[in-house]
Amino acid sequence: MKIDLTETTASKVNKALVEGRRAVGTPAVGMVLTLVIVTDEENAYDALKAANEASREHPSRTLVVVKRVSRSPRDRATARLDAEIRVGTDAGSGETVVLRMYGEVLHHAQSVVLPLLLPDAPVVVWWPVNAPLDPAKDPLGALGQRRVTDSYAAEQPIAELTGRAAAYTPGDTDLSWSRITPWRSMLAAALDQVPSRVKGAEVEGEEFNPSCELLAMWLADRLDVPVTRSVSSGPGLTAVRMQTDHGEIVLDRPDGSLATLCMEGQPDRAVALKRRETSELLAEELRRLDPDDTYAASLKYGVDRLVTPAPKQAGNGSAAGSDETADEPGKAAPAGKKAPAKKAASK
């Protein structure tokens, strides 16, 4: 069931929600949290689709805040709120309210969202794109116990990680971190089988991919060893190599789906390590509402402490495929190096 309200208020939206629940025969509120999605019109559909799929595991009231910037000075001066309410099968396993804000309402979005939050229920705020550098100080972010961003969707993903580390507040998390959960689980299980000391590691993946940096920083922080960050053609993360006293442990995934685990003295094993959809990543983050201390420690380790491999030498003594700005051996890639703009994608 869908209800459209034009030039409305938060109190009218609340009243329409109650009427909608009664109309579909579910007067009781069975949601476990409020998910606030802050996005633009272009990305609203994909974000809402992911939230609806995640709601099968976490029934929630989803509030989609779409900030509409008008080109006309007259329209920018006119405050207006339009709402689209979805209940029943149109809203997954919860309720959905799409709030389109115009004019002065854009600067006071938190005053519209606050009356619509479920009472005595946790609040999670998610920015699929264009997240603030300090989510905890954002007016909408301040409403949430958890704040979910996605560095991969930023114009400069690696620089974004550095900013996230500087502004980190307990409760912050990033979908680039969620993408490497299967990798971290597989590597931890592999080390449990080999009682030996790790002397070094290498993380290989596509350039400008914050998940690769986060995995490298996690290994460096937890193992206290130098970790090299090397670049491949992708997709996403492609390989992790760990040097131990008993030989090398290699987890290699060249196709983004099936990986091979190679360990000294054991047969090679094929393991499923597919790239996950945004809905799966979001559902994972909604499972925990406490601060993620492991993410915080890995993030604060610092991209600049990772090692980059020495450039390969061509026959004439120059670095093959390098240019005047090629990284020096042993130094991290410049955090501010600009990457092509891209939308959020699963790793």
C-alpha cells in the first residue's frame, strides 16, 4: 500500500503511517530499529532496494531522506516536504517513508526525522553516497547509535579513509570494512591451522579500493608485521600472501567468486569467496549496534604506514609503466591521489 502526501508535516506522516497499518491489517508495530538513509534522488532507488532486502532479516522503519536542491532561487526559498509512505508488501518486512525535502527544510532535516523515529528502538543512519567526513557531528548522524558510510563511493576513496580515521567516533563503520569480513574469517582460520609466526604479508587488489587498504591495515595491526599493498587489475581484492616460518599462506581470488587457499604441506583448497551485494553488507552491519573496536584499530593504523612494492625496472633503467609521480619504494601511495568517481559496489 502506498500513500502520497504533498506539502505535508511530520505529524501528518505519523498519522498516515497508523492509518496505513490499520488498512493492511497490521496495527501492531513489530520493527526492531529505525534505519535512516540519507541520499540523493539518483541513488535513492538502489539504496531503498538494498534496505528492503535487508529488512527481511531486520524488520525496521526505513526513513529515506532525499534532499532536493532546486535551481530556481524562488523555489530554494520555499520550504516544502513531500512524503511517500509504503506499508505492507510494498515496504519489505517493515515500513518505509520517503521524505523529499525542498528549500529551508533541507537545513533542518533532523527536525523532520526525529518525530518519525520508533520509540525506544535503536537508530542506524546510512549514507550510500556523499557521506559527511565526520558522521557523528552531522545533525542526522547524531540521532544514530550506528553510522554507516561507504568510502568506495567517494571520489577519493583512500583520502576518505584518512579523514574517517581522524574523525572516528565509536559507532562509526563503513561498508568497505564489511566487504572484507569473509577474507578476515578465512585468513584467521588458516592461521589457526599453522602454529607458526607470521613474518610479513602482502595484500593485492585493484587501485583506489579502500577494502584492500583496510584489510592490509588489519593484518598489520593484528600481526604487528610489515604489510605490502600491491596493485592488480581486480576485480576488488584478488590475493593475500602471508610469509610464515613454515612457508607461505596464499588466498588467491582472481575472478571475484572462487578463491584458492594454498598452505605448505596441505593440498590446495577451493573456497567460496564471492563478492556480496549491498543488501548483504547492510544486513551484516545491522546485526551489531555496539562499537566495532577492531575496525577502529585497523582504521587508525594509517594508510601511510603500509609498504608499496618497488617499481619494476625496464631495460633502459626506467620504471616500467611509471610516470613522474610514481611512488617511491617503501612508501605508501599518496592519500590524496584522485580516483575516478564511481558508485558503491560489492567487493
